[in-house]
Amino acid sequence: MYIKSIMVKNYRNYENIKLNFDKNLNIIIGDNAQGKTNLLEAVYVSGFGKSFRTSKDSELVNFDKPFANVKIEVQRDNGRVETIEFRINEKSKKEFLINGVNITRISELLGTINIILFYPDDLKLIKESPVERRKFINRELSHISHIYCSDIIEYNKILMQRNELLKRLIYKPDLKETIDIWNEQLADKGAKIILRRKKFIDDLNVISNKIHAGVTDQKEQLNIQYITAVKKLENYDTIKSDLILMLNKNIEMDIKRGFTSVGPHRDDMEISINGISIKSFGSQGQQRTAALSLKLSEIEIIKNDVGEYPILLLDDVMSELDINRQKDLIYTLKNVQAIITTTDVKNLLDDYINASKIIKIKNGNVLSH
């Protein structure tokens, strides 16, 4: 799978441009604040339905323009060409079309084009709270599996309803007899989510370990472990039974606190290098390389799951890596289409880079491509 072209109109600082992409490596060059990341964002929104930089769709529309429009043309491995288009109208409402047909739910968009993004804020994956790591897991799995996406949406709805009931039980204890219904539903969806996450993280651990060892000249061993309160992870039935047991056991504490204390919404993943927690003791260089290893691992996971390599977007990652690691990264991307933003490629211009497509951007204009 690769993007053949993109048309951008009134998006961020772009008025009207069209770009053709190489099916392998594309390097977007420009100074800071010229619009490089805006192009990656336009591709990302086409695949995920939302920006990775803002929750306000109005910010995506060019200043003083009534609407924005982005259209990408994708070629699949079987030769089929598809179009994905989104528009943001004057009321800041998004509309998505696949091959010219409107879709009504974002879940219908997910998986149409598989995208992996790595940008500086992805360090949050390593450094910050479990919320960031759960977002990472949910985002990647939702993009791979419509079933997982549906399960996580339903789980969150059930969780919210159970939490509302917990708050009401303080004043209406007679409602406690209904808690078993919510426990059953929550455990059902929760078991499916945990089982899928466990497989994803196990796969991620194996692949990222190999990638990280290569990038660090075999000096560092990366390990990723799924952290969950569930002890019996053998199958759906054991996980569901364990969840129901814990939900019943914690009911009095949950009522006092007003929220559900166990379940996949509380889970995490632990990332270590040579047996030491990277979040607590890793250097910034180690944290950044580990985050990159995780992202690159997704390439093979998606390929194994959907049968096609995803498209890789790398936003200003090169400046964070030394020259040798930059070159190692470039040569790991031979099987995928990569769109990379950077301010300078003078240290990367070898035979492979020279064969790539160089796109120069200034003030929202394409100078050459």
C-alpha cells in the first residue's frame, strides 16, 4: 500500500496544492513553521479521522477560508486504486468519503489506509502516565481491527454507566442488586479487550526487541510487558471469570470511590532496557530510541494482520538521532512507503537517499518536487 498523490485545499497554511509521492521514500524539507508537519497531519486525518495535534477541527481550516478539503489517492498491493477525501465545512464539521461515497461513522474509515506516525510527542509513550500507553494500544489496535474498535467503544459506555450506578448506590443502596448485570457486561467486553491487547503486546515485544538490538548494536535488550490486574490470561473464559471475581470483591471500595477500580481501563505496559525501567531510569536518548523501536515494530504487526505494509510518517525524527542511527533507520524502511520531514538531509545523501523523492516546502508552497 502506498499513497500516490495528495490534494490539499485551504488546509492550515496551504491554499491549493497537489503532490505526487514516490512509493518508497519521500523527504519533505523546509525550515520550521513552513508547513511540513501540516502535510503529514493531512495524511493522518485521512486515515484516523482526527488530528494528532488538536481536537479542534476549526484549526485545520486556512485562516479566513470557509472550508478545507483534502483528497488522497492510495494504491493497494493488488493494484486497486482508492480515494479517501475529507472536507471541513464552515461549521467546522468533517465529512469523509471513500471512493466518493459518504461514510457515517469514523469506525468505517479505520483500516482503509494503515498509517503509523512517529513525532516528537511520542516520547509521552515512554515518559508519562499509563493513559498515554493505553491510548497508543487502543489507537493501533482500533486501526487494525474494527472488532476491537467496537469493543473498546462499548466497554467505555458500559464503564460510564456502571460508574454512574456506583455514585447512586450511596443514596439508593437498593439498586445494588442491578450491579451484577453491569459486571457481566463489563467483564464480557473487558475479557475480549485484554485478550487482544495481550497478543498485540506479546507480538510487539518480540519484534521491537529485534529492532532495538539492531539499532543499538546489540548493546540493549528491550522488553515490553502487559500490566493487568487479571492473573489468569489463558483465554476469554478465564479472563472474564477473573474480572467478575475482582469486580465483586472490590464493590464496596468502588462504591466509596465512585468509580470502577479494575479492568482494562486501568491497565498499562511496562517498558524496560536490560531489565531496568526505562521510564524511571532511562536516558532521553534511550527513551527516544525505544519509542522509535515500538513504532517500527508496528510495521510488521500490521503487515502480519492485514497483509499489507502500512505507510510510515516520520515528523522531525531525524534531528533526534545521530548520523549512524539516522542511516540505520532509513535502511529499515525499504519495504514501506515513508514520508519524512526534516530541515536538512545533507548528512543523508547517499545512493538510497538520492533515489528518493525530495519535496521542498516554504510558507505553504511547494518549491520543488
